[in-house]
Amino acid sequence: MSNAIRHLVIVGGGTAGWLAALMLRRSANDFGHDLAVTVVESSRIPTIGVGEGTTAVFKAVLAHLGIDEAEFLRETRGTIKYGIRHKDWRRPGVTYDGPIDDPHALVQGAGGSEFLNVYSVAAGRPVSRLHMFDILMKADLSPFQTDNSGGFTPVSPYHHAYHIDAAAVGRFLRSKATDIDVVDAVVEGVERNAESGNIEILRLEDGGRIAGDFFLDCTGFRRQLIGKEMDGGWVSYADELPVNRAMPFWLDIDDNAEIPTYTLAWARDAGWMWQIPTQDRLGCGYVYSDQFLSPDDAKAEIETALQRSIEVRADIRMSVGRLARPWVKNCLALGLSAGFLEPLEATSIHGTVVQLLVLAEDYMKPGFAPGPDAADAYNQRIGRQIDDFRTFINTHYVTERDDTPFWRHVRESCIHPETRERLSTWRDHMPKAEDFERFLSGFAHVEAQLYYPVLDGLGLLDPTVARREMDQSPRLKKKAREIADGMRGQFTEAARRAVGHRSYLSRL
């Protein structure tokens, strides 16, 4: 077809831009599609790079791109991530862990069942005890043991995630882009077709011009194309996700201390603090609401909590929400350009990866000519994806806390109707796969397995309901008990062979 995509132009590098370049170029190669890719990024635009978490899907992406994990960790100074530790969310003094492995994945015939989770709730056990990652993250162990040749072999059958410095990862991914054109420039504006409204030319500040068939906006909060030129609209989440500022900073890691294998999300007076370990430092920040806390008071609260002074890297105003239309004409937004939610559950990079997988699989095969029907379908699916992220994050705010004005405001005014509806449904039955719509071509999304540790940790699951469901099938109950006890023993034994996290990273 004459208007098929032959030249893809990506504006903005970083993690989103370079993932897009590498993944879509690889997909085109797999399909035998002759697709030229150009990335326009400016060395004059700085990045903060204070730490970010991925989900396990990122490990699969590295493998698909032919990138060696050890090289990736060595060159980016990244670390292993097994999950998220939630401190003081239910109430001050209570901590729960959210490991990301799925214990049902290895159970033959389990399918989409959640029967091990249901059994744990019925038995009064934390659902995190089902997870091998629960053992590994509590002991700060790597997922590897040494073999007879001095190399490493896995002790875990599950896919882990990573803690990364996003700026370092962007540079690393760029180094792998050997068949992609790169232009170091700032985009000044565009020229659009008078009839179709499509972008035809990028105008650069240095006077250069770049023509293309399809354009990806990966410029982050600037939304250089989709916001300034194409009017993608905006859906705000400010009413249900009340934090609207982020204060990032770094902390040093003691060279003799073990490196944590989890993201810390620590609920505070007017929001929450994160800590993300890389090999050299902790990337940290306070995500807070300026309705209840000034920047000076936020810094003071951080220093009081940590009992040390900090050097603030920035104080970022956040517009929390998503584009109403991430795909307009021949322009599509990815990453932070498409939307932003507080980084509580590592939804940013995960969402970008899944959007790229959907785009490659369903919309960019050879001969595909983008049109309004494709854009409408994509916008509906991705809008639903980010709305689901919103609801999942909003669920974390259904807590017992009412000890500060912020938490009282959250309880009274910020719980979304969809969150309330889900919780109401789960008063009648335990969460199950059928409660979640499938609309992303089977790619990973927020479903029951991710909800269970959060709901359990916040005390939002009723053991009476779980026992009733278990009692309906004594045979399944017996199977669940045997599997849960057996898995815990097997995982504990396997963990005894695992190398420490710092030791593993130092030997890469």
C-alpha cells in the first residue's frame, strides 16, 4: 500500500525511545519488513536518573533483543528486583511485601486459577509465603548459584525484574542500535499535510528537516509532538491519585552492606517515599501532595525520617493522568508522553513495553497502513490499560490510616468508584482471573496475581470468604495445602544455594 509505514521517526531517546527503536526494528526484521528507523534526541536535554524499577517483562525483552543479562547489569550498574516492600501503608508499623513471581505458573493444570492464594488467605497465612521471591528478597540473595565451572546457574524458575538508572539504560540501549540512524538535535516544529493533518516533516532548531511516515513521541513530560502539535487531549487522575510533586535525591550505599533486592515504598505524612538500589547508590524520592506539604517541609520530613541531610536533585510538579488519544493521525506517544502515574508499582516501563508489543504485533506488520480505525482501537485499549494501572495504584490508598490530614483526605475523597466496585465484588468471592478483561493480545497486565499481595497486606481480603470457597472442594483444598507446604520447603532449600546479591553483581 502506498501509505504503509516505511520510515519510522522517534523523537526523544531515553528508555522509551530506545526501547521503541530496538523493539520495532527487531519486529520489522522478524516480519521481513524493510523499515527505516531514525531517532532524534538532543544531548542538550538532561535526564535526572535517580532510579526506576521494571517488571519481569523487561527480562524477556532483553532476551528477545539478544542482550546478555550480565552485560546489561554490568554496564548499567543495575540490580535484581524481586518485588516491592510496602512500609506503613496499612497503618504505621505494618510492612508487607509484594513479590512478583507467580507460584501458580509451575502448577500443572492450574491455568488461570488462584487457588493457592485462596488457600493461604483461608489458612491465615500471608500470600507472600507462597513465593520463592519472598525468601530471596528477605535474605538479599541473587537468583543464581555457582556451578562447577565457576559460572552461574539459576536457583529460581521465575523471571525477576531489575532496578535501573533510566539514564544509564538509555545510553546502553543506544549503544545496541547499530542499524538505526541517530540525529542529535532539538525539534522546533512540524509541517503537516493540509488535507490529512499528518505530520510530514520535523523542523529542527539547527535548520535541518526530517521527513517520515510515522512519528513516535518519546519526549516525556514535554510531549513535543502529541501535546504541542497534535492535541491528544488529557484525562486527569488528580482526584483519585492525590500526590502531585516528586522530590528525588540520592543516597550512598555502604560498600560493605548487602544491596536490597526490593523497591521500598514507605508511606509518609503526605504521600510516600521510594528507595531503588542500583550498584552504586540508592535512587530515592518523596512523592507528595503540595496541598498538604510545602517543598521545604517535604525536605525536612525526609531528613527527619532518614536522620541525615539530603541534596535535592529537583522538585518536580507532576500532571497525573493520561492522554485521551495517544495515537493521533500518524503520531503516537509512548512512555511518559502517553501518561504519568506515581511510580508505586513500576507501571511506566512495563506499560511502554506492552504498548510496543501490542503496536508491533497488531498494528505494524508489513503492508499495514495506519488509519483512523486502527488509531481508535489502539487508543481504546491503551486507555483501558492505563486506567487499570490507576485503579491498581488507587487500591493502595484503601488503608486504615487517618493519622494526618493527607490520609484523612484520601479516605474521604480519593477512592475511585472502580476501586470501590472491585472491592465490593471481592466481598462476595476471592479475586480470580475472570474478574479481569483481556484486551492486550495476551501480554502481561495487572490482574489477580498482582492484586493478591496488596489486598492481603492491606487487610482487604476476608478469610471467611476464602474458607467458604476452599470448603466447596475438599480435594482442591488438600491439593493446595500439599503444594503450598511443598513449595515453601523446596524454595527454602534452593535459596540456601543462592549467592548473595552483592557477591553476584561484583563478579559480573
